[in-house]
Amino acid sequence: MRNIVVTPMTFEPVYEQDAEIVERKGIGHPDTICDNLAEELSVALSKLYIERFGAIMHHNVDKALLVGGEANPVFGGGEVISPIEIYLVGRALKEFEGKALPVEELAVEVARNWIKENIRNLDPDKHVIIKPRIKPGSKDLVDLFLRFQQKGEVPLANDTSFGVGYAPLDDLERIVFETEQLLNSPSFKDENPYVGEDIKVMGVRIRDRIRLTIACAFVSKYVKDLNDYLEKKEYIRKTVEEMARGLTKREVEVFVNTADDPERESVYITVTGTSAEQGDDGQVGRGNRVNGLITPYRPMSLEAAAGKNPVSHIGKIYNVVANVIADRVVSEIEEVEEAYCYLVSQIGKPINEPQVCDVKVRTKKEIKGIEEPIKRIVNEELDEMPNTWKKFLNKEFAVA
């Protein structure tokens, strides 16, 4: 019998409290770049191992560091003076039966391809130096990984850790998420090429008033002068405000690049569309959780999901599955208004046998009346958990 607990929420809903904070870092933020490069490498390694060995081998490439470069952006142009350096760090199988595997070459190729596809004005050949630092895994974790692979059994947890998730998103969370998605959408970029990919959205709600503060890196070659910049900034503000007001009945205020000082012509322009060219460094795990948001008023794990192996690493699997369980509980059980899910593993035990799965629900109905349907959902997702790795490889789950 699995240890599944269903309990009522006995605390005030976040969305009814007097204050709330939500943040999202866009795809061009240095932290999000690191997350995505780590995850892309994990996916590529998994596919390489399947091709060579018929199974994913042990790896965790969940450490990456971006060291910002130097640049000189000016209206109508500019240049990158010193390149960005990206260190991809972790553990992976690098040879088998005396034959070397192209792990570090793969890391460089994957990183360059992702940058080309996702950050339009950042040239990975000219503006970025990729430095992989990948070593073999520790013998005990490699042996733990092989133990279930050889027997074809349920993967064994490679860590004692926990994952959390919740559903549904409230007004502020949806607005923050959708704001970044709008500004970084291909259609918006095609019409407004001056908008870089480095976009950070901070949402603050005080009672029924929402304030969005957006940091948006402008691409200098698409901005003629200061007046042009200010006009474009105001267009972004109005566009986001209109979108946000369509998602809530609350009052919404939008602010863009509030550190600008037009009198000194000090404004947020970049050559490449990301502050990584000069203004900021980055690191895996400092950005969005697996639901795409940073939510200090909600349960969160500090695990960096990106780059962890998708077969047995709880820091990745449990955080995603906890969100899936919470979402299904809310979607499928009419009486449930809100759900939180907490999962905790024990190293060396099957991943689908957590020490506890605690599902907290907000409902006007007695818990006993909905306990069994909730446990059914949990059991279905735990049964499916050994196949979760396939969804990571197909990129059905985002981790940044």
C-alpha cells in the first residue's frame, strides 16, 4: 500500500490574502539560459545513450554557470567587446568498454544550436564561448542506476528529496506568465524585433490592485534614438496592460524598465537582447520552477530540475508529477477548488513508492467523499511515473 494522504487546506487562499508576489524570468534571462542549456544537454545525452546502449545511462548535468561578457550598445548599433562564457558542468558516462563517447563535443553543439534557435541577436560563434566540464559519475550512484536497468525494474530514486506542485494558477500568476509569453512569442518578435528575449516580469498584488514591473532588454540596432525608444517602451506598456486587463477584474498597472533615466539617455538597450552580454551572470536553479514561475507565497522546491537525469532523479521527476497530480485533482473532481501536492522519496527505493504523497485540497465537501477519487488519480500517476522520462525527451514538460 502506498502512503497517500488527503488532507483539507486549513489556511487562507493566497489569492484572498492582502499581498502576493509572483515572478517569471524569460527565455533570454541569464538564469533561464543556463536552465535550458542544462536540460537540452540532458535530453541529448539521453538520446545518445539510447542509440548506443538501448537505455538512458546515469548522468546529471544540472550545473551551469554563465559569466557575462562586455558590450557597447548604442542607438542604431553597437558591438560585443568580450564574449559570454558558459560553463556546462556535471556527471555523465563518458566511455564504455574502452570506447570514448563524444559527451563534451555534444555539449558544445547542443548549446550553440539552442542559442541560435532561441536568442535571435546572440551569435553563439562570435559572442559566446562554451566550456564543458563534465566528469564521470560517482561509482555508488552509477551502480544504483544500473541496478534497475539490468533487471528491467522500476527505477530507484537516486536521492532522498521532495517535489511539490499546485493548481490552479490564480489571476496574478496567469498574468505574469502570459506577459512574458506574449513579449517573447514569435509573432510579437516578428512585428517588434527591438524586443529582446531577456524579459523579467515581477507581479505584485496588494488587495485588488496588481502592479507589473517588466524589465525588457531592447535590441539597440532596432532603436533609432531616445524618442524612438520611449515610444516603443510605451507601446509595450499599453499592449501588456490591455492583455492583463483581459485576464482579471482587478485593477492593473504596468511599468517597463523603471531604472531608465531619459535625461541622461541611460536606458535599457543591449546589442544582443540579453543582459548576459554585460549586465548579468547566470546559474542553473536560480530561475523559474517547473511550472514556469517563482511563487514565494506557494509551496516551492529549491531543486534545480533542469539537467537532472529524467529516469531516476527525484528533484526533476517529483516536481513535475506533483504539478500533474494537483492539476488533475482540480480538473477532474468538481468539488475541489484548489490542490497542493507534496511527494518525498527515499534514496534506493522505487521512484513510484514515495515515503508519502500528501494532497491538500480546498473544498466545501467532506474529505471522505472525495478521498478515493483523489487516491485513484495519485495511483495512476505513480504507476505512470517509470515512463515519465519519455515525456522529458519529447519536451512535453518544461523545466524553466
